[in-house]
Amino acid sequence: MKKRGHKELGLRSLSLVSPVYRSEALIFPLVEQIRSVLSGKDYEIVLVDDGSPDASWERIQEAAARFPEVRGIRLSRNFGQHYAISAGLQESRGKKTVVLDCDLQDRPAEIPRLLAKALEGYDIVLAQRGRRRDGIGKRLGSFLFYRLLSCLTGTPQDPSIANFGVYDRRVVEAINSLSETIRYFPTMVRWVGFRSTTVPVEHQARPHGRSSYRLFQRFQLALDICLAYSDKPLRWVVMAGFAISLLGFIFAVYTLSLAIAGKIQVLGYASLMVSLWFLTGLNILIVGVVGLYVGKSFDGIKRRPPYIIASRVNFDVPDPTA
């Protein structure tokens, strides 16, 4: 995964980074809306195909051939939305960078308002969605995802804020410098800090297709994020072990006192089996949680790149601003 220096490529005023997956019908509408909103400005559009099984990459190539400001990246397989965003940020060269989804639910028409707010001195301007134009299934999945993520990480998560926003060059550089193998863009943005604010925006319905995120995928993502950014499950395990040990000690003292008083003739089989099954299950759970952390540490030791770029388009075109 070769990284290109910004001095070599030359900086533009604005980069727009959008991960693409199963969105072949939305590529040209997205590009045309951005062109309409940013007419006359110096910008680039970086579209990252995250191993789409449809013709998304072909549409990106067509858009790049038609519009010189469009640049395409194709990952070697499906790595995930936040890895595609990382690839786009690494290859972008704007003094300001806009990150938005390709499904047009993040309205390009809101970009000037976000940029205007950024010019007030903010390094990060996040779009805060109002009423979400999603189906009940996706809204329920998002609600459960953010509640689970908040619980596991111990950090409140706002479901009205996602990836859509404007990020200063130094914010992008700071995020690019993070070496963790598990990538979750909103958490990385929160971690690097800098001066930030939010702007309320209108959220619109997806004009074509449906989201590729399912409830199980959201659960898996929340679990990965927790393992990468929080040790709270390990703390829960320690607290549970301490509580059960305390209860066991109290029960042992109580049982011993009954035995001394001659009130126990034969220990109960049922209580013995219940205790055995409960403690065995708890032990397996504890070992499993620790094993998950060990597994993620093992993945990090491998030092594999978080993504692999298979193809680029329009990145060898000379930049007139360079």
C-alpha cells in the first residue's frame, strides 16, 4: 500500500471522500449534485469502491473519464465502510475534506453550509441529521447499534451524527497517522480532538437500493469497536468475578453455620448442579472475553495493512494547481 505525499500531488482547496458499495446507479447522480453545488471551486471527488459486486467500479471509471476532478480507488476486496474512508483520506489532498456517503442520504446541497461553519475557525464540522429518512428496520438497527456501542465503550454515542462532515487538513493527517487495524471513523475523529461543532442538516431518503448494513453486521462492528477502543468488558468480568466470589463466601459461611447447628443432613443435589452449571458457564464466558482481546492483539501484531488498493483512476493526471 504505497502512500503518496501531498507535496508530490499538490494540495487542492477541497476534497470530497465517499465510500462506495453496491451503488452503481448512484455514482453519476452523486457526482452531478456535487458539481452543481461546487461549480467554479477547486475540488476533487475521491470515490472508493469497497469491493462492490456490482458495476460500481465501472461507473466510477466512466465518471473519472468524463470529469477530471473525479478520482477513483478500488480496494482489492470488501474491507468495510470505515476502511474505505481511511483509504480515501490517505489519498485525498484537500486543505479541507468532506466525508459523505454515496447513497445521497447525505445531501451534497448541505456542503456549503458546513464549509461556511468551518470558516468560522472550526477544525471539525459534523452534520447532525434531523428526522432520518430510513425504514423502520434500519432505524431500529441504528438505535440498537448506538445503544450497544455506548454501553460497551462507556462513551455516549449520538445516533444523529455519522460520517458526514468537514475536516481540516491537520485532522485528516492526524487520523491518517493512527495505526490501529480496526478502523471506525467517528471514534477516530473523537479521539484526535481539535475544535469541533455540529450543524443541523436535512436527511433524505435513499433514492435507489437499500443499505448493506444488517443487524448482525452492526453488532459485529460494535463488538470490534469495543475490543479496539475499550477495556470495559474486561472490567465487567473482574467485577462479576468479585461479586460471585463474595456471594460464594457468604453462602459458604451460611452453609457452615447450618451444618454446625445440625440443620443440614444431606446437601442438596439440585443446588449443587445449579452452582456447577452457573460457575462453569461464567468461567467459559470470562475465558471467551479474554480470548477475544488476545485475538485482536494477535491481529495487531501481524501489522497487516488495514486495506489494499487494487486500482486507481485519475491519480496520474497532472494537477493544474501543483
